[in-house]
Amino acid sequence: MAYKTQMDAAKQGIITKEMQTVARKEYRTPEEICAKVAKGEIAIPANINHKSLSAEGIGGGLRTKINVNLGISGDCKDYSVEMQKVDMAINMGAEAIMDLSNYGKTNTFRRQLIEKSPAMIGTVPMYDAIGYLDKDLLEISAKDFLKVVEAHAKEGVDFMTIHAGINRRSVEAFKRDKRKMNIVSRGGSLLFAWMEMTGNENPFYEYYDDVLEILREYDVTISLGDALRPGCIDDSTDAGQISELIELGNLTKRAWEKDVQVMVEGPGHMAMDEIAANMQIQKRLCHNAPFYVLGPLVSDIFPGYDHITSAIGGAIAAASGADFLCYVTPAEHLRLPDLNDVKEGIVASKIAAHAADIAKKVPHARDLDNAMAEARHKVEWEDIFAVAYDPEKARRYFESTPPSDRHTCSMCGKMCAVRTTNMILEGKKVEFCTEK
């Protein structure tokens, strides 16, 4: 092989089969994709050992992608249910799946997931470290953490969240600027605890070059984790968050120098009026690297409905420059999501991504919306169901209260505005009373 990673190939002007796939999906030329991969503005997470992958591009000018989180915990240990979630995510068009399992030996499930999934696969090695190594947190060495990164890379993981930006400098800013919610990132909190208990620097920061060598070997994209992301709207855009973002900008350049592709992760909770500015700050500080955001959730008081608070923030974020949305389910902050929660989270995230793509004028983003308008104009229900993102639900709602005239629905009946206007424009007479 004349290149080690997608970025290495792009810098040499080599167009890979993955770049060709992305170009076809995005209505771009392979040369356009190659040029942006070379600059780091597009990432194509594609581990050399993920043979079932259908490559996707993440970055400027491309469709907004979504990620689905799943995985077992100590309280919910059924991998068969998680595989049902995988099947649902793939069928509903999710471009990425993250296995966030944090209990027991997870590699069997992860290998099955990588073997079957055309979607990108991501992990957070820090979550898996305790179970994989079978050690308590304080007993884990810096080198132990790297063993988990290498194990995930060998298995075929396409991108990994590595919390390398929470170093001594950013921790000092976090401690100085008091927060309501402190650290809400699971990986970030574990690293913070490890650093405080051992007195050592973050191992992913201290041995960052070693991490990059592992990722380069398997062409794993590094997703630079936001360990100090805000966990409530009152903590957003504070010193800790911005201090870490500055560190992530430097780590981005260091990764690119080693031909490792980068995504940068962004805020979790944030008031609507701060979102656009945060997207611009990230793009500036992180040199236009693809931005991967959780939410942002625009309010903190709607547990059970956080797929909606997230979709609102995600649509604004993506329209303002974010490239990749991590879904949030109604179960967020409450429990591990079930199958229905996963579906609701995917749909909400897809709505946000699609709405943003229309706003960003992504090529062909409006095509299906125009097709829906045509179907509704003709009041052709089968065409409407065919275009709908979730045709089963649309059909179920329509047929649950069927209209007497199939060219209307049960809300308006014969007073349907579309039917009335169509009839007048066709030179027909509109009548409502059939009996005199």
C-alpha cells in the first residue's frame, strides 16, 4: 500500500475507493473530497480492518451525519437487545454507531458489530479500560490505557473518542471557574479522577504521540473528546470548556502532522443564543476540523423529552457549521434507552440534520421535500407514504381514523384546502352539501 491513512493518501493526491464512495454519495467530485481530506476539513473514518464499511465523509459542505450510541451497562447486560438496536440504526440510515459498553468483556459484541455494520463504528476506550484490564482505576497505568486503544484499533473501530485535552492546564481553568455541574463526561471524569489520585498528567495527553502511532497504523480517526463540556446551560462557554478547546486545536494539528484524521467533539448543554458563536469558535480554534456535537441541549428541565431539546440545538448547530450530530434519546439522564427510545432519538436527530442540510444548501438536500410537496399536491397517499422518512408510522396514523373520501384526511375532510384549490383551478365546482 502506497499510503497508510486516508489523509496520507490525500496529501499525495491519491484518490482512494473510500473517497470515491463519499464523492458519489455527496454529489461531489473525488478530487474535491481528496483536497478537503488533505487539509483535514473532511474526515473519512475507515479502519483498514472494517471490511463491511460503506464509507462516509464528515466535514464542510457534506451532509450532516448522525451517530447512535448503544452498549450494555452493569444494570442492563443483554447484548441481544443491543444488536436489535444496531439493526434499527442501520435500517433507519444512521451513518455511525458508537459502542459505549462499560461492563464485562465487550470485544465479542464489538467484533460482531464491526463484521456486520456498513455504518462507521466508534468507541471510547476509556469506558472499556476497567472491564478490559480487570483493574481498579488507581491500578491502571498510562501504558495500560494505550493497550485498550490498540485492542480497539485492531478490531476495526473507525473512530475513537480520546479525551486528550483535559490536561493540567485545562483542569486548572476548570477548578478556578466554579461550575454548577462540574464534569459530566464519563470518560473525562474518570481521567480527572485518575489524574487527581495519581498526581500524573493525563496519559492520553502525555503519550499523545504514541496514541497517534497506534491510530495511524490502522487508519483510525481520532475524535478529540470534550471532557469539560457543559452539563447544564449555566456552565456553557466557560473557562474550562474554552481552555480545553484551545488544547484540542493544538492536538488537531499534531494529529494531522502524523496523517491521522481528526474530529473535534463539542458542547452538550447550551442556550440557543450561544450555539452559533460556539460553532465559529470551534472552527477557528480547531482549524476547520469536522465538529461532532452532542445536542446541544437547549434546556435542562425536560427529562423524558431531551431528544427534542437536543434536536432543536442540533439543527442550529449544524446550520451554523457542525458536521456530525450525536443523537439523544428520551431516556437521556434517566436510564439506558430501549428500542423505542433509540427510534425516537434517531428520528429527532435525522430531523435536525436534514433541516440543517436544507439551510446549508447541501446538494440535493431538498429533493425529497419537493417530492413530498408533489405527492401532497396530488393528495396521493401511497406516494406520500413512499417519500416519508418513517412510512409505517405515517400510514398507521392516516389509517387509524380513515376519511370517508380518500382524497382528504380526517382532519379537514371535504374542506381540505389542497382539494378545494385543486378543484377550482381545474374548473370544477366546490360543493359541500350533498342533500338539498
